[in-house]
Amino acid sequence: MGHGAVGAPHSGGLRQQREKAVRRGLLAIVLLASLVTAGSPALAKNRALLIGVSDYPKETVGDLQLAGPRNDVALMVESLRGTGFRDADMTLLGDGLEKAGLPQAPAATREAILKALARLADDAASGDQVLVFLSGHGSQQPDETPEAKVNPSPDGLERLFLPFDIGPWNDSVGRVENAITAEEIGAAIRLIRNKGALVWLVVDACHSGGLTRGTEPESIAKKLDMDRLGIPRARIEAARAKAATRNRSAAGPGTARASGFESAAAPASGGFVGFYAAHADQVALQRNLPRGFSADKKPQGVLTYYLVQAMRSGRASSFRDLALHVMSGYEQWGAQAPVPQFRGDLGQRWPGASEGGDRRFAVNWRGKEAVLGGGLLDDVTTGTRLDIFEPTDLAAPLGEATVTESRAHEASLALAPASGRTIAPDQVLVARVSQRAASLTLSVARPPEGELSTTPLLSIALGEESDLPVTMVSANAAADIRLRIFDGRLYFVQEDAAFEITGRAATASRTLGSDQASARRALTEGLRTIVRARNLLRVSELMTQQGARAKKDLAIKAFLVRPQILPQAPGALSADDRACENLARDRIPSNAEPLEREGESLATPDLTHCDMLYFELRNTGTSVLDITPLYVDGGGGIAYMGPSEGMRIEPGAQPRVLSMRIVTWNTRRKTPEPIGLERLIFISVPQPAREALPADFRYLAQPTLQQTTRGAAPSPLRNLLESATFGAGKARSASAGAELGGAFASLYRWRVVAP
């Protein structure tokens, strides 16, 4: 196993072995505790109010119960304890918490929640950091008194958090009984902030209309429709009409839609940070996590899961770091996934952040098997590489380890001792991540048997060997992509997206054809398109993490212009079936407004037909930079956005301007273009000299695969990207360490919406 040897366990009586194991465990705990706390500054008092509502009154919500919130609270408690929170400083409200391994707590009724918030305001002091965590159902109700609100909602609907004792709509008072409005939560939070404390609000609930359940069997949306609460449709429409009269202007350039909790961020003496599971017009999801085939997965809020993963990773010192990690997790859910929002003072340190450098994990032993004391919840995935140390000597690694299987809280390791070193199974060890890994495998659910039986040609194709990194699962299993068949076409339904046959949100599909070759081609080409787009994003996410230090060498400023709306030609088929204003391409117009950049507010702006984006790129380092801009649209297409001659920027040279137009309707073909979450990736490669061959990755574009010009010689980075996007060798994971060679990526995200 590697260059050294793994020794056999020492012999001895059962009692002596147990005593030895206890001593080793205590030593490891003491050593790890010293490693975690070393260098951590004394913090002001941390406080937390953790609220989870699972078992709602059946007469109000019917069958739409949630198992996830109690698990969310338990996960937060476990993670906060590991970051220095004391149990005495955490207040828990929730039903059935004992089912998740916590002590019984008071139910999260309206009265209990508002009293707990008031106590936080009474107890808070200047410099304190206060976490308010809400997990449960959200909904809306008509805003009957918008003039009394600090920030009335532009759609005329108040956002609600539903407590344990939620009731139906009461028409006599114009509100849902016992619901807590976002305005009430905001007012309570301002009282805490007025004491000089920073408040971190995390809302893992939905506050919008729309679907009540995701398409996945394991997926539940954390919201209730207003109809379910008995709100009269006439009251809803009246509130919307009133809001439309009051506020007819669209959202400003580069801004995301309201979270519903803007009043919490109103000026006060203490700071504010808000994490929200979705935009106001999207659903927040409860899923069985970790993803994949983990035996210990359980219902969790998606926001909570990725937030905890970020907190436990040891790589997040600021709220911005946490937010970036959460966004990275959401990237796995496809273009139609909900988009989380982040607000406030994101540059501040989050409560419990460590300054001790990369996190160290204990290595435990089960006989001769090495097991890492961290797993998927700690962002340790299969394929991750680690350095192995003795706790008393962190300068010279004993060897390396690779994660062969990762579970929720632990991971199996394959050890490779360094040359001349040995590792004994009873040895006290710690591990530190040296290279992160990204899974390149796409899970695909077969079509339902009723649909598949009508298409025997596809059934044969599904049973054939493929060169793609794809795992086929049953129709009812959790999967990244679900296959459906209708009217001679094969549809590729993204995780948690609705299966739509027609309309602007129609699911991507391909014609099956009438012979075996056509059916095979429809399946493999469709999956290949999805695999390449998904895996390009996954590797790019690795590059944004690994290349953080190098990103200072590329300064990017982004701008947005919302052009004049031109009149439509006769016979227009849609509101966006119109030509766009002809704007300058090579310079930034004077009316351009800054677009929020990744790492600043982390807002995900809404863009629509004809919007123009401009990017100013400046090389602020000392090396030549080769830059490849790639656009990944909501349909899995990848487009090269740079000039035909490539983009090389020398140190200190004049900045380059890259422009692009958002298009939601193809006026020549008279067809809609993909919408949803879309990204622009700048892959940057430092070059040792001007004479170096260009590093150009435009050949990754699809579906026009004919463009395969490759100007540079093979390199580890090129091999990494090719294995991820072309599926060579059915690679199942990628780790970005030495392969990057100093390369890094910058990633922008936005939602493209139809007018």
C-alpha cells in the first residue's frame, strides 16, 4: 500500500486493548482540541436561537408535513458546538427534536418565537454575535396595510414564517392566524441590533407561491400555497393590484428580487447578515441528504446542509466564504434550482470562525481500516486527498491518504506511507486535506416502466455500455436527471424541475427516431451535453477555491446596461420577440451601472431579453494571462465568448472589454432560448513568457463540437478539463491540486427570466 507498509495491530488481552484504545482516543481528542482552538481569538458572546417546525396541525397543512426542520436544528447544534458555542447560549424551539437526538424543547409557537426573540434583545450586548435560525414552512398573505411597512413588498404579498400553531386565514382581521410576518421578524431583529450586536439571520423556508412539491420523489418544497391556508383569491388579487398601482417600476440594474426580510437590515447600531434559501418567487427544498447512495442520509433543508458543510470545512473565515460555499453546493442542482440569497455585512467573520488554518481531522481505526473523522458534512468527498501526520509533528507528513468512500460523518481511507515510513493501525494520527475533489458522475433515473414499455429501442440502449460517467438508477430513485418519454421524444428532466411538454419552461428533449441507432444517439448525445456542462461547472468551482490566491492577478469589473425597449414587428409571437437596441461592443457605455460581482453582495441578479453585460479585465499581476470566457446557459449549452484570436493580457496592459447580450428569444428562428440560472466562467492561465503557446479552452463549447482548435500543448489542466467534460475513461471524480499549475477561475451567476 504505497511506498511504506501498514503494520499489524499489537497483541494483548482484551482489557489492555480496551484501555489502550481509550487512552488513544483521549489523546487524539486533546490534541485535536488544541489544534482547533490554537490561535483562535477571544470572541464576544455568541448566542443562537434555533427554530424548527416539523409536525404542523393536520387541519391546516394536511399532508404537507416536514421531517427536515428537526434534523436541521440537530445539525446546527452539532456544528455550532464544534465552533465554540456553549449549550447554555443556544435556545431551541421545535417539536419532536428528541427524534433527532436532542433534548425535548418547547414547541415553536408564535408566542414562544416572539418571546425568545425579545429575550435575545434583552440579553444582547455590544459586540455580541447572534444567530437566528428558522426552518419550516413559509407562505404569503395579502398585505392589507402596506403604508405601515418599512419595506412593503412590490407584489403586494407579505412573506410569512409558519409556526407550530399556525391556523387558517381569518377574513375578519385580514391575516393568517398565528403566522409571523417577515416585518415582525425584522422588527424583533432590529431591537437586538440596536444593542450593538450583529445578527445573522438564516431562513431555510420558502416565502413564495408556485409548486408545492418538487418532481423528485424525495423532494418537498418548504412552503404552503395561499389556497391551502384558505386565503380568498379576491383578496390576493386586490393586494396585487394595489401594489402594481403603488410600484410600477421594475427592479434596478443588477439587483436580486426581494427576500421579504429587508426590514431586518434597516439601519441600526449592530450589523446584519441574512442567508435565505431562495428568491421570493422560488421554493426552498427539503431533500434526503447527503446526495447519492449514502445509507445514512435523512431529510434536510438544502440551505442548512450546505451551510453546515461550509461551517465544518475549516475553510470559511467570513460570511462571504460561507456564502460562496453554499452557492457552490447549489450548483449541483441544475439551472432550474432555487437560488439562495445573501445580504448584509458579508465581509465580517462569522461566529465560530477559526484562524487556525486548514482543519485537521482525527484518523480512527477499525481493525486495519483507517477511517477519517469527517465526511460529506465536512466537505470531504470521495477522491479527496489528505496528508497524514503524527499530532506532535505537523511539519513532515507520514504519508498520504485518498478517500475511497465518503459518508455523512466519516470516510474510508486508503493509506500510502511515505518512503521509509510506516503506519501502524493503532497509531494516533491526524489528517489535513491537500486536494479537494469533485464528483464527475451523473446519476440518471430510467423512464417509468409504463413509458419505457412503449419504446423497446430505448430500453435496449439503456442496457448498453457507455463511455460516459453516468450511473443509471431506478425510476423512483433520487437522481440528477430523470428520463421521460412522450410522443416519440426523450426528455431530460433536471433534478427538482417540473416535467413540461410545452411553453417557455419546456423540458429539453430529443427525437427518439424509428431505429436503434437513433434511439442510442438521442440518449447518449443528450446525456453527453448535460455531463459536459455540469462537470465544467464542477471543475470551475474547484478552480475558484484552489486558485483564490492567484485571483488577485486578474481584476474584473462588471457592468449592466438595460437598453431601450424597441417596438415589436407585426406578427410577434411573444413579449420578447423583438429586436434589441444596437449598443457599443468594444467600450463600456456611460449609462452602464455596476453589476454585483461574486464575492461582494453575492446577489444573483435577474436579467432578461436585450440586457447587455460588459466586463473590464485588467492584468494586475506579473505574468502573462491567457483567459478563456465560457458561457453556460440554462439548457446545458457552452459558448465561447471571447474574440476569435483568443484573449491574452500582458501585465500592466490596457484593460480588455468583453461584452455580451442576454437573449431569451431567437428572432430568426422564432423560438425561445433557454432560461434559468446561467453562468459566465473566466478560466485564467498564467504563462511563464510571452512566447508560450496560448492556453485556449474554447473547444469545450457545445453543441458546435466541430470547433476543436487546440492551440496549446497537452497539460495537466487540459487533461483535467477534458476528463471532466468529455468523460474520457469514465472518470468518476476530479481533484484539482498540482493539475492547476497556477490556473484559476472567476465565476459569475445570474438568472435569465423571460419578460
